[in-house]
Amino acid sequence: MGFPVVSGASLMCTMGMSPGQLMVTSQLTVLMDGKPAATIQDAAPITNVGPCGMCTSLMNPTVASATAAALGVLTPMPCVPAPMGIWTCSPGPLIGGIPALVNDGKLMCSYGGAISITMPGQATILT
């Protein structure tokens, strides 16, 4: 199955330059290592999915504008996550009827990046 993801997990976007952080808000009753367990619905920008440093995607309007102003030299700008939909991952247990998020989860950003989980925030394996 994999490692369940908890609040405080580290995230990385293929278009970002540093890790972001996941904050769980979909449920607060199921805890692992004293932290709320994430579900596939924890995918809201900023509220759940923290910024990944500087964005390098030309699909991001601020990056495209800054790059154009620099005469075509790629100019990263601060990341403002724009996740599309919910997390996709291998099947996990249900938490309040919602699938738990496990460490192989992926979330697409509308600016072309793919957000993945680099550290789930705890080390308990589901069996």
C-alpha cells in the first residue's frame, strides 16, 4: 500500500525550486504520530498545498511576463500553487468515507507542474 501522508508532509513540484508543505484540513480526527492523516481531498491551493519556492513554468502568467521583460531569459517568480482536482494515488483505507492519501500521490498544477510527496511526514506502513 504505502505510507499514509500526514499534515506537515513535504511536497515538490516539477516546476518549483524548493519543497512545499501539505496542511491537512479535510479531517482532524484520525491522527498518525499525533498529526492529522491526509485524504485525497487535501488539494486546495495555499490552504492545503503550500508554495514550492520559485516557479519556472512559462504557463504561469507571472513567469511568462517576467521572462518576456527579461528578453526571453527564464525568470522564475514566486510559486502560487494552482492544483487541478484532487490527489491521485494507490488505494488506501477510507477516512470518513474519503480515501486516505498515500506517499505515491500526484497532483497536477494548472501551470504544468506535477506535485508529488517527497516525505509523508511519518513512517508507519499500511498493510
